[in-house]
Amino acid sequence: MLESRVRSPPPSSRKGPGRELAARAAVALGERPAWLSKVAARVLVKYPDQPQSRLRELTRFVASDGALRVAWRRGQVPTVRLWLPPHVEMGHARWNVPHLTSPGDVAAWLGLEPRQFEWFADRRGLEREVTSERLRHYTYPWVIG
């Protein structure tokens, strides 16, 4: 089983990121099942850095975890009650660009107030309902030929 190939983290690392990961997962699940801390610790051993481009692999790893599978067989099926936004961070830049770590930083760099920045982002999806092209951020003309 995959569980036997992944060693438990050393005791010193059980207090840091593993606890944070388990706490965030507990918020998403709306509860803190007994198996959660064990799964979080094994995830951090396997993926010490966030596997941002390997989310399917991470999903398979978590789904195959022995503690979670035992809980599942006992009818303790976890349900996500609150979807949390991922922590976003600017990666390594190959060009000389400012290090922008949050949407607020991007807004400030563009010289926009947060409300203006949110308007451009159209998070509420209002642009899809407007009929006047003047109210759109972008136009989409047909290109024939």
C-alpha cells in the first residue's frame, strides 16, 4: 500500500506546517476528524513544496492514504463544506518585474483602488449581461478571412 512507502515526519515537524495544513482542511470540512492530522503530515512528507502543477497526483495520493480509506470504510466520508481560495504567490520571474504577492499589490502597481481593480476583474460576472459595448472591458469582434 502507498501508505507504507511514506515515512512519518520527524516529531519536530509535526508542530509546524502539518498543523497548519490540518487546520485549514478542518475549516474546509467543517470538522476535524481523527485521521486529518496524519494525512496532512504524510502529504507534507511527500510534497514539501506545494505541488501546484500536480494537483491530480496530490488528489490520488490523499485518496489512497490508509487512514482516510479506513475512515471511508467506516462511513466517515469527508464532505467539503467551505471551499477555501488557494494561497497565491508570484513565482520566480525571469525578467525584471516587480514582485507582486497579492491582488492588492497588483492594484497598487496599476495605480488602481481595490474597488476599481475588482471592477476590472468582473468577479460578479456582470459584463456578460451588459448590452452596450461601452460598458465592456473588452470587445470580441468576428474576424473573417
